[in-house]
Amino acid sequence: MINDTATHTGPYMAIQAVNGGQAVLNPTSITSNIEDFDVNLTIDSGQTIYGDFANCTLVSGAVIAYYR
């Protein structure tokens, strides 16, 4: 589980928000295959986004990042 603002190195294939709240992902510190990812991305608890993430950085909240 990731619940801090440090950059965590993958590769990850999915990121899921946990702990009953929202997680906010920082686009300036995430390398992924998602195009036009240039603003903070908020995902609700239980929601999962899929992609090819080289790393993951949070602004707030907590996520489980699934290794590829």
C-alpha cells in the first residue's frame, strides 16, 4: 500500500484507491501510457485504473499499486 507523497517505482499495471476515501494522483511525477494526463487525477475508494505505470506518486489518500 502506498499512502505517502514519495515516488514509488513500478512497473505497475493497476492502481486502486483504498481506505474509504479518495486518492489523488500527481501527474507531473507519474510516467504512464495514459495520454493527456496533465492534471491531478482523483479516484474513489475501490476504483481501479489500469495502464502501464513506471512509477506512482500521490498528492493525498492511499492506493494499492499492482506490480506488472
